[in-house]
Amino acid sequence: MSRRIRIPGKLPSVKFPLHYEGAPQRRLFIPEWYITLAKPKEKMPKNYVRFHVPADMTKYDMKEYLDKIYNIKVLNVRLSPVNYVRYKEPLPWRIKKMSEDAPTPYQWKFIEPWKIAHIFLADEQEFEFPNPLKNEDDEENEMKLTDMMEAQMKAMKPKKNGGDNKSKMFLENSWF
């Protein structure tokens, strides 16, 4: 009986061509960047949106990004750079004591540079910053929930006639 030895590089393999006649054209667009929607601190016009973008993104990239991916027409893009941000991070408790290596109980860390993109939307488009905690359908449910909570609080209030609240609030253990 003979034994077959398999060598990974020497085995026959089937290789498909990258393109063959009649094949559909494959297109997959994965952007190089990610952008973050940021809420402005001050009140801004309805057609203004603020994003935090990577430092290597240009205003033309930002305009194409919004137009091609989200179908949002942009009137104007202004980028303001934010350089390295330096902050102190406390060292772990094992290293907090003063030594030659760590003269202070903190370590300096840096955040990579990024840009703030100020976007003005075209064609009378308006944008309102979403409130992730508020939902229009939840208003009726919220009223029902508050009514239920008030009813429970009334049921748990101690009676003035000296009722036994201990039996209502805690389960008695019959094992002891």
C-alpha cells in the first residue's frame, strides 16, 4: 500500500480568472475614512451640519463622500484643523509611587490630529440634530408608565392606621 504525501504548493488547484466574458462587473466601494456627526455648542442655521473627519480628508473628499454615499447636496465645505491634543492619563496604581522613570503619577498621551468640517447644505435642505433618547411614539407610553409608577408608589405608602408594611415589602423566610 502506497502512501500519498501532500505538499501544499504542489497540489493541483483551480484558479478562476478575475474577469471572464459575460460576468457581471463587480463594484464595491469602501471609503477610506469615517466621519462623525458632532453637535455644535452654539445655535446654528438649519442648513448647517458639523462633522469630525480625519486629518488627511480634503473638502472635495468630504463633498463627494456626502454626495455619493448619502445623496446629500452640499453648498459649501469649510475645514478647520485640530492639531495633536495632549492629555494626562493617570498611571496604574502599581507605578504611582515616585521613581526616576515616572517622576509624576501621570503619563502624557496624544490624540491624532483631525479636522472639523463645517457643512452648509444646498437647495433649502434643513438638518435637525437627532435626539437618540426621545421618540415620538414613546410619549403615550411615557404617560402610561408614569401613571403606573404613581399607582405603585401609592400602594407602597404606609397606612396611617398602623398596617403591617413589613409583610408587603419583604417575603418572610419560613425556614427559620
